[in-house]
Amino acid sequence: MVERTQVAIVGAGPAGLLLAEVLRREGIESIVLERRDRAHVEGRIRAGVLETGTVEMMRRAGAAERLEREALIHEGIEIAVDGARRRIDFRELTGASVTVYGQTEATKDLGERRAAAGGRTIYEALDVVLHDIHSKRPRVRFLHQGERAEIEADFVAGCDGFHGVCRASIPDDRMRAYERVYPFAWLGVMADAPPPAEELIYARHDRGFALCSMRSRSRSRHYLQVSPTEDLEAWSADRIWSEIALRIGDPRGETLKTGPLIEKSLTPMRSFVCETMRWGRLFLAGDAAHIVPPTGAKGLNLAASDVHYLSQAILAFYRTGSASELDAYPERALARIWKAQRFSWWMTTMLHNFGALDAFQDKLGRAELGYVLSSRAAQTALAENYVGLPY
């Protein structure tokens, strides 16, 4: 079976669904392929801090109704250094804020919007292979429900994540990529417990970094810096709660609310950029092209900005017949990607404990954090990057 569409999108995560719905509302047809089932995609626990531009992209996709009703607006963050907490006021410094709304919920909203509009999404599409990427009719072949199928399109959008097939389809000798792996990981937990503060708490402590985040007023998300080889089974609920309390400066548990842990995971920390975001008529977007440490809250937001630039380029092609916007897509996207990488690297090195692994970097991080907390100009720079640079 061969189907014909304008854009074949590989990956039904937030980047793929966002692109599909933004294009659909502009009259551009697409088919989305996803190797997992819908429940798995919508159940993945991910980030939850959205820039203004990301919220606007959700509006453009027609999927912001629940977000605008349920999301939390944060006008700052708290930074704790060895237990002493200090607030950075985004609204005062920049006039802007961020929106706290889980990526899981955003993905559900996009999936429901697409299904309601009759958009074509094929879940459990296996063995995806790209063909004729440099022709005017690239094809995507896959296996679905035991049968071979094929999609012919004008363009292919690779939104299938870091381990997907799209970036892997680019020859190694034609790919330009950069990577940094950090010597620590995050132990993340989701808890049925209210967050300890109205806004996020970022903590630097001799025992390591900690972050107290949230998904709602009754559900919290917490992270602890640990070794990349940490055994999750060694971390009981009591140990996790005690360590969080200690690192944020609440050793007696006066503000930290405990509750049942409903998810526990280990996240390696890395920075990665594939500058080959276009290969023939294949265009990469989201985690397929870049990974940032979550310290700067930029992963989903970078995916949204990629979708902004790519959707504008595709629309310009169909409206004018010119490929100039498509040609410019990598450069435009990468300009913002590298700024977000710089900010994420800066936040990561400033707030994490390198200890004996890199004593010089550890001293620099503490000095940098001391400067930020003593300088309005430095706090403004942090706030400008955190709330999101303009597209």
C-alpha cells in the first residue's frame, strides 16, 4: 500500500504532533508515523517549563485550551546555596514569566487535537526506512500490523528523538555533530505530594545539585544529582526525601511535603547538536537534532522553536514555490539552539557539584553562582534566557 501526502513526519512526540497540527491548520497535509503505541507516547514523563513562544505554538496548533485553564504561571525561581535560598524575579527583571505544564499533558493535548480533526497518525509503525531523500518524492517505508506500507511525500520531517532512524539515515561522513557528556546524572521522581514552594527551587550543595519542580499544586517532580552508574534500587523513598530536604536547606522537612513516589528514573546528562539538520528533503527537528541538559529547561522549548522555523519554511514553499526558506532552516534553527546550549551548559556547570572529578570547575561554578546572586545584571541575563529568547 502506498499513500501520498505532502509531509511525512516520523515521530509522534510533541515536536512531530506540533508540526503536524500547525501545518494542518494552514492547509498542509501530513501523515505521522510512530513506532510506539499511543499510550506509551502519552505516558512518558518529561519536562514541564514552557516558554511564551512554546505556549504560542500550542495555540497555533489549536491545542492550548486545557493548558490555559490548568497551567501554573511562574514569575521567578528560587536558588538555594548550601541551604540559603534567594529568589530571582523574572517579572521584575524582564517583564516575562514561564508556564508550568507537563510535556506529558502537552503531548496528550496535541494527540487529542489531531485525532479530533481527523489527522492521520499511524502508531506502532515498525522498521521505518527512508528512501530517495534527495529526490522530489522521498518515500518512507514501514511495517504496520504485519503488512508493508509506504508513504510518498514532498518532504520528510525527522521528529523521532535522539535514538530515532531519521538522523541515523544521514551518512556519517556527511554529518557534523558535537557532544559533551557530563560526569553525573539526575535521579528523578514524581510524587503525589504538593511542591515545597510556589516556584521551582534550584539548589547547589556540597552533596550535589537538587531541583524541586512540579506538575500541579498537588503533584511534585524532584531531581537529585547522582552518579551515572547509580543503582536506583539503593534509593528508598525515605532516602530520597531526606536528601532533597538536606540539599534545599530544609533538613527538618518543614516545607518539603512528602508523599507516595509514582515514578523513579535515571537521566544521563549530555549536550548534543547535529548541525546537519537537513539532508536532501529530510529535515530534523527536536531531540533528533539536539539534546540539552535539563538544567536550563530548554528541551521541549527548543523543539517548539524548531517547529516554528520549519513550519514557516514549509508554508513559504507551498505558497511561493521558493525553497529559500527551507534552505535557511538549519541556520535559523541552529542560531537559537546554540544559545540554548550555552545557557543549559552554564546553568549545569554553575549549579552542579563536580567535586574531586574537576576541582577547578567546581570552584569556577561556585564563583559564578556567587556573582549571579550579587549582580542584578547577571540575574537579568539568567532571567532573559530562562523565560526564552525571541524566535
